[in-house]
Amino acid sequence: MLRAISPIDGRYADKTAALSDFFSEFALIRYRVLVEIQYFIALVEHPLPQLADFPEDKIPELVRIANELNLEDAQRIKDIERITNHDVKAVEYFLKEKFDRLELQQYKEFIHFGLTSQDINNTAIPLSIRHALEIVYFPGLNDLSEELANLSESWADIPMLARTHGQPASPTRLGKEFMVFVARLDQQLELLKAVPHSGKFGGATGNLNAHYAAYPIIDWHQFSSDFLRKNLGLQRSEPTTQIEHYDNLAAQCQAMMRINTILIDLCRDIWTYISMEYFKQKVVAGEVGSSAMPHKVNPIDFENAEGNLGLANAIFAHLAEKLPISRLQRDLTDSTVLRNLGVPFAHTLIAFQSIRKGLSKLLLNEAQLRQDLEDNWMVVAEAIQTILRREAYPNPYEALKALTRGKAKVTAEDMRTFVEELDVSEAIKAELREITPWSYTGV
């Protein structure tokens, strides 16, 4: 860890370890083996004439090759790759070795039958993304959203001075302002979940040329679509070039970018509330806020999250912009880029955890929120002038503007005096007297 180049595998390794099952080199090898095995089984079940006598009792053993792949197996594949200089071909040769040990030599040429490497990569990678989202990302985001919802409920009745353009504005409630973020996250999460997990499966240039050359009477396009849907839970892209369009993958990256942007907005708001002393922070014994200033308790968790979310979005943006572009039927620029898919996921996961840690340290300083409202009686001017409009009082907006605009401070006494001098009924005055900065919060 101390010699890791990236903090993902160094400083933050304990926070990102769950993603290694989906985005590490070992994970990519494991998913490739899984796709190759599932494809071979699909050929057996079709069945092809040459595979009609394949012993059924061997299929569970094939499944175990993928399910029980270990680091020693992965290292063997890497050793083969050093000779082939081709990572997917190394997987094929590894599986042929396994077939030899299982005494299935006569069937091993149907491993990777008619395929190109992108039929494996462009199914293995979206499958790993699907699993990473379902097993790590969605639970992480749901936990964060649920925590925000709980805080929103706890603070539902806490009045707070709103600030538009950084200036005092019509009061709101603290819980509602947090619920805004919950609603935004929920909406974008639904959009992310609606994006199909798609993969390419069509041979060297997308037309299944080799398949149709060998078995022209088989509907290979239907076979391929069924294979992706039934065996891998993916939607097949069709027609394609040699590679997946990546349009849906780009949409997933952009959806996660929007979620991260919402969270950056949240972090900056909470940071500002802390600076305004709406929140104090729990002091953790032994922690230091500043190497020089002993009094400091900094909002470091929200700053850490903001930085990681920014890094994640920069990489998500590049993935979304680059991957859908490939010269003619295929260039290799997607290959090295795809190997970095786990990086923005990792920075995002770090941010989720940092935000939750920061939220757990917040201590509501209700007295400061109340004082801020007391110091800004001018914000009830909107309510008073609106009621006066209802009563057809002449020029109410202008009257309140003259009283409040540009003033350093408008006190409760200033507002009471204004109300008492109005030429309205006692009933209207009584209604206006009930309006305070902490009661004027809408619904």
C-alpha cells in the first residue's frame, strides 16, 4: 500500500476493496473465462452436430472452472499471455488446457468458436459493470440517500433562513432542503437503472461471418441475442462493427456524473452551513484539525468527497466522450480506456463513504439558525405585501421595498411599527402580527 501509485490501491484501499471483484485484472480475466464457458455451453445446448454427444455430466465441471477461478489460474493465463501477446487468446489456450485435463480434447476447438476478442471483452465488461452497480454502487448510494432522508425527517420542523444569491430570502425548513437532494438522487438513480446493459456479439466485423460460413442454416443472430439475454443478462447491440457501440455505457457514465454533481452540490451546501455555524461537528478524540491552529475542526469529510467526486466525473466524462468513437470498423483506443472503468467507480465509492462519515459528525446548532432568522426580519416583507395585495391595499410592494431594501437590518420592532401604521382593519393587523421569520416557512 505504501508503494501504490494510485490512492485507490493505497491510502483508500480499504474503502475500494469491494470493487476489485469487478474491475481488477483478475476480475477481467474471470469474467472473460465466464463468457467463454457460457458460450461453449450454449453451443452444446443448441446443439451443434459435433457437440451433440458432449457428456452432460461434464457441464457442471465447466461451470466450476469459471466459478472457482483462482489467482493461480489467473497467473497461468498471464503466463500464456506473455507468449501470445494477446490477453483473450490466452484465456482460450488456458481453457483448452482445462479441456485436456477433463479428457474433452475432441471438443476444445469449439472454445471461442467463430469469435473475435471483442465478443468476449464487450460482454465481460458490461456484465462486470452490471454486477458492480447491483452489488456495490446501488447499495452504497441507497445507504447515503436513506441517511439523508432520515436527517431530513429529523429536521423537518427546523426553520431556517434561506439564501438566494447568497442573500437572506424567504425562510425555509432545514429538513426540506435536505429532502431536495434525496429527491434529486432518487430521480437520477431511476434514470441510471433504466439504461440497458448492452453487449456486442457478432464476430470480427459484426456480421457473424465465420459462424454462417461453418453452419449457414443456423440463425446465428438469434442465437447470439438469446445467448446474451439468457446466459449473461445483457441486451445485444445489433448491428455493430467489431466492437460495442458503447452508447449505453456512455449513458451510464453520464448518469453517474449527474449523481456525483448532485452530491458535489450537497457537499458545498453543508460546507457552507458549517461555516455559518448552522452545524457544529463532533470532536473525535485524538484528531487534529490543523497542524498550527489547535481550535480547528474542519469539514474535511465533505471536502474529501467533493475532491473525489470531481476526479470521478473527469474520468466518467472522458469515458462517455471517447468510447462511442472508433475509427471505421474498430480501432484499439477503447481497450486501454476501458481498463480504467473501475477508477471513477472507486473515487465515487470513497465519496459516498466520506459524505456519510461527515453526516454522522454533524451537530445541529439550532440557536444559530434561530438567531439568523431573528436578525433578518426583512424576509417577512414578502408575506406582508402579499396579504396586502390580497386586500387591495395600494402599492404594498413599494411600501415594503421602501422599508426593507438595502437596509443593514430590519428588526421585529420595525415590522411591528409598520404593521400598526397600516390603514387596514384590526383583523388584518392581527393576521400580520402572527408572521415571523420562523413561522413563515410555507409547506
